[in-house]
Amino acid sequence: MRLLVVEDDQKLAEGLAEALTRQGYAVDVLEDGEKALTRISLHHKDYDLIVLDLDLPSKSGLEICRDARARDITTPILVLTGTADTEHKVDLLLAGADDYIVKPFSFEELCARIQAILRRPVESKPTVLKVLDIELDPGARTASRGGKSLQLTLKEFGLLEYFMRHVNEVVNREDLIAHLWDFNYESFSNVVDVHVKNLRRKLDQGQTPSLLETVRGIGYRLRV
């Protein structure tokens, strides 16, 4: 899962990015409202959720919400706000925010709200993914094959979830990088191939042929 954090308080932004990264998310950070709207307009399909501060330089979080929804951008938005009055909250929701959290907040509450938003049906996405005898629960972060638990790293879990949402499709490395790594990732690195190789080994459990095949020169496919 890839998140965009838009927060002009550098210390808070860095703290959120570090903590969310430890939870397994790929995180990009921006501090300016206009730059955030540009990024969202051009790359919204790369993000699973946007954490958006309300008070930003050049363009407010409320304006960004309205502009994004006016452009038919449906990426979930969680707003960070310092105001708790009801009218203000109603304005946020009417502007297109999926949820809000009032500062100061605990990181545990933020994570719970993010997970709750991500569990909501989007284009009829199932809560628990099932492909053949593979099951993956994004909310509980558990995966199994044939009833046997798969001990996956955070990146391996993200890869498996992405492959299961695109079963029988050829997924290129650029798609995987866009959804599971941040903008600072060095695209010439072979780290994607290493993670896929490790996932394949755990997924196959010694069985052949492998369900996760390499499509030479293009990428990978979870074949069923």
C-alpha cells in the first residue's frame, strides 16, 4: 500500500512517514498545497490513500479535497484537522473527505482510521482475497496457502496482495514500484526481483510449476 502524506509541519510529517513505513506502507511526503494537488492530479492512481493536513501553504486541505473530487479523483482522503466543531467536520465530509482526525491524535488511532478506510469496498474489492487455495486478509495482514500460514515480510505481503488483485494479468515492474515503493526508490535496483523471488519460494512451498511466473522482459503474473 502506498500513501501520500501532505503536512507542512516537518517534524510531524517526518514522524508520520517513519511510523507508517514501519507499518509496511510506502510513504511520500509533501508540504505545500499546490504541489500536493499537482501530485494528486498526475499520480492519484499510484496512491491507496492520502493523509491531508487542513492548514497548508498556498492551498488548503479543504480546497484540495474539493478540487480532487471535482476532477473525479476517488482516492480516499483522511484529513488532519485542528478544529473539532460539527459544522467544520460537515464541511470536510461534503468537500469529499472520507474521514478526519482531530489534532492532537495518537498514532494508533490514525492507523486504525487508515485501515478502516482501506477496508471499505472500492469497486467491489473483497475484504479477504481468495485465489485457488491462497487466502489473504489485508486488514489482519495474514496470508495462507492450503490452510498453512505464509510468513511474509511487509513487502512480500504487499506484492502478494497486488498480484491477487490482478490475477492472470502481466504486472510489470514499474506498476509494482508505483504501488509499493516511494518516489525515492532507485528504479535501476533489482530489489523488486529479489522480493518477488522470495515470495515465489514461500508461495510455492516446494510445489511445481510455480503459480508466480516470470514473463521475460515484462514482469510477473500470478497464473491460475
